[in-house]
Amino acid sequence: MTDRPLPALRLRLTLPGDVPFGPGKADLLQGISETGSISAAGRAMSMSYRRAWTLVEEMNAAFATPLVETSRGGAEGGGAKLSQQGIAMLALYRRMQRDAETVTAQTRAGVAAMLANMSDET
């Protein structure tokens, strides 16, 4: 069809209670997994500590068991980690992203072929 880049696809689930779960929350979970810290994960996404905490609380409330487990600070310092359900949810969401990208590639290529040329090569 065309060599143009495919339009981006953003997958957002709507959980019961109209709670959204999309790429931002998945990236926050990934960051918590990698850093062991809600604040560090939020900072890496240019997000305030309060916003990151609010998103974690929203996710934890939406699932049967929390996705993120936290420990209070102290001499050893606090921290956060994904629960088994958090690890599973992140893996499922990433799988859905990959599947959706694959399934819609040809259709998005059709859209790309219809787009105006936005490059600097005019």
C-alpha cells in the first residue's frame, strides 16, 4: 500500500465502574516493576507523586486483589512492587497491545495511504 508510518494505535480498556486502564497505567505499572518505587515511576513519566499514587489507588480498587503492593518507609525506606495479579495484568495488557497492533496493521496501512503528506519533503 504505502511506506508511510502506520497511525498509532492506543488501546484503552474500560473496567467496571468506568475505570480506564490504558497505556499510561500500564507504563506506570512497568515503571514500578523496574524501579520498586511509585514516586520514581511517576517521575520517569513526568507525573507528580500524588498523581501516580492516585492512579495506583484507582487500579488497586478496581481489581479483586491489589495490583501494587507497598511498604512504608523507615530506616530501610519504603517501596512498591507489583503483586502477582499486577504482573499478570501488565502481561495481559501488553499482549492485547501486541495483538491489536498485529490485527489492525493492514487497516492502519490503508488509513496511512489516505493521509496528507506531512513530511518536510515538499
